[in-house]
Amino acid sequence: MERAVFIEDEVLALVQYTHDDDLDWHNCWLDIDTQKGYNVKSDYKPFDPAAVQEIERFPFWATIYSKAGGNFVGVVRLSPPPYDDCDLAIWIYKPYRGMGFGTRAFGLGVRYCFKVMGLQRIGAGCFEGNIASERMLMKVGFVRDAAGDIAEVDAFTGEMIVQRAFVLTKELFIRIS
């Protein structure tokens, strides 16, 4: 594998996203569970110049590489500046869900944001009822930030749903690491 490595542990590496990853990314967005997890009916098209510009405006966008399997299992990214409400997000490709890659990769992403990028606070969120994502966030050390919850219309049902907010500070992360 000939890609820049942002951060790694014995199991995973967060490596430079390249446009060779676009097809996997596209297929992830075609998955209805992914779309529901982000409350978006996706029209993402791989190899679209607009998609290239979208990716390039993010300061940290990495492909998750499984060292044991020798394959790419997802993507993690940090929202673009300003960092007042920086948001770390993750997408695990369908065949690799429920195997612990999300928690481990999200933890590596947090470590990178705090130690390399120098951030002091990271936000994240998941929609109510997304128990797996909420557990992942809490395992990594995020705590609920109910004041940051956002109600919005469900793109699939038209009903109101709440995106539950979570936050992790560098200070807390250092204490629990």
C-alpha cells in the first residue's frame, strides 16, 4: 500500500483518501442504512468534479485500512473550518459493520485531531435510535451534549427526529486515555 499514513495502531491505519476510493465511498452511500444514519437521500456520484472539490475542502479525510485483511473498510473525516463546531464522522462499509472497526477507527481519528491537528474539542452526533453509533461514541469517550441536539425532518418519513449531540474535549481525552 503506497499511501500516506495519518495514524495507526496494530489493527488499523487511517490513510490518505484517494479517488481510487470513490467507488467504495459511492457504494456506501447507496446503502439505505448509511443514508438513514445521516438523514440524507444521497445523490453522490463517484468521479464527479463537484465531489472532488467537496472532499478537498476537508482538513482530515482518511480511508480506514484493515492491516489483517489488507482491505479498506470505511472512511473517517473532520468537518472543514471554522472549527467552532468541528464534527468527526465515520462511515463503515457494509461488509465490515459490527466488527469493531468503527470504534477503533473513530478513536484513532480523535487521537489524530487532538495530537496532530491540535484541536481542543470535537463534536459528533447520531440520530436518536442509532444505538450502535451512540455506543461507539461513548466507548471512545464522548459525552452527551443535549444543548447541541438538533431537531429536523426525517428525509424518509417526514416526521421530526433529533440528532443527538456529543462532545469530547482534549482534556477529557487525555484523562481517559
